[in-house]
Amino acid sequence: MTGYGKSIIDLPTKKITIEIKSLNSKNLDLNTRFPAIYREKEIEIRRKLAKELIRGKVDLSFFFETTAEESKTIINKSIVSHYVQQLQEISKESDTLSIAMRLPDVLKIEREELDESEWSVIEIAINEAINQLQKFRKDEGDVLKTDFVLRIEAIRTNLNNVINLDDDRLMAVRERLLKAISDLKLTVDENRFEQELIYYLEKLDITEEKVRLDNHLNYFLEELNGEVSNGKKLAFISQEIGREINTIGSKANFAPMQKKVVQMKDELEKIKEQLLNVL
């Protein structure tokens, strides 16, 4: 969601700089700073930004720089003439005009009206700034995509290591139980022991978790390669990936396997941090 765009317009009497920046946000948070003359166009531009940028804390700013004299103050000729006529009737002074110019309502300030042709140029500049921001976002997205793929494959590699360790894990569990019984110096029924052992090992079985985790990893990559960006969906898939990793960890009961689980969790946390910057 992070991005920046800038466009500069040179008009006959002014220079306008338009800046748009976007930061991470769960939803769309628009903040626009419009000069009074363009205020009537604010809603239109806010709608455009919402449609184009979708999510993020977005700030749009106008900066003005006057490049030529531009007078909006006009002499009210009819009032001045009226003042001069009355002053001449009551005074013999020749400089009645200077007196009249100091009287009320002689000068009036015209309210600047929106020039549609000028606005058309400004609108093009806004689009250019939006396009720059979108390109900024896309470039950053390409970098994030590469990072996501590497981390998902790192999780998959550790998952394969977990699968390869599974037989050793079950053997280690069996040996620990046999040693515990031997240390107690008890005589046990071999058949009953095997039944209880099978029941215990079934509770430690991670076959379903391994299959689901592999499916979630594939699903994440499918969504990552999709045409439509959906950071919220990727975040949900990452939560499901975390659920399966945690379950494998709780069932592992085997130090080498738990080490691989920790490595998977580390990669997943880095993915979750980066997902905060995905639309």
C-alpha cells in the first residue's frame, strides 16, 4: 500500500504541485487538501482515489506558487462617480477623487471562479500523480512477491524435513516409553503394551496437518499469482498456515522436529509482517 506520486503544472499565473502519498492501513483513509477555488471538485476526486487506490492511508495535497501578478480587486466605478459628484457639490477642493477612494465600498474583491479548462489540466496532473503512485506500489509489490515465494518455499522445505523426521520421531517415542517402563522394573503384558503404544502414537500422528499445511502453501502461492491483489485473503491463509504449524509443534514431542517447527514459525511471522503492506 505504500506509494508516492507527484505532478507539477505551470499555468500562466501560477505553479501548482500535486502530491499523493499512501501508507499502510486496514481500510481506505483519505485526507485531501483542496484550495477553496477547487473545493467543488473534492468529492469527485475522493471518489476517484477510492476507486483507484482501494486501501491505505492516502494524502493528497495541492501546493500553489504565484508566478505573475494577478489582481482580483476592482474599483466600483459607479460608487466612485457618485461619491465624487456629491463631494463636488459640498466642497470646492479639487482633489475630491482621492477623498472618494477612501470611502466605503469603493473597492470590491472578485471571488475567483473555477476555470473548467484550467481544471482539465489539473485533473490530468492528478491522474499522472496517481499513476506514479500505482507504479511505486507495483514495484514494491514485485519485491514483496519474490520475498513471499522464498519464505513459502522455506516453510515447505522445513515441512519436508519434518516428514523425513517422522519415522525417527515415532521410534524415539517408543524407545522412551520402553525405557520408562524398564526403569520402573515392572513386568508388562507385551500385547497390552503394543495396544496402548499404538493408541498413544495415533494421538501424535501429524498426517492430516502435513497434508493441510502443504495445501495451504499451494493456495497461498495461487492467490499470490492471481490477477487481483487481495492482502486480506492472503492474511487469512497465513493464519491457517500458522494453525497447522502450531499443531505439528504441539504434537512433535521430538527436539529435531520442534527445531524445524520453530524455523517455519519464524518464516511465517516475516510473511505476516510484510502482508500488512499488501492491498
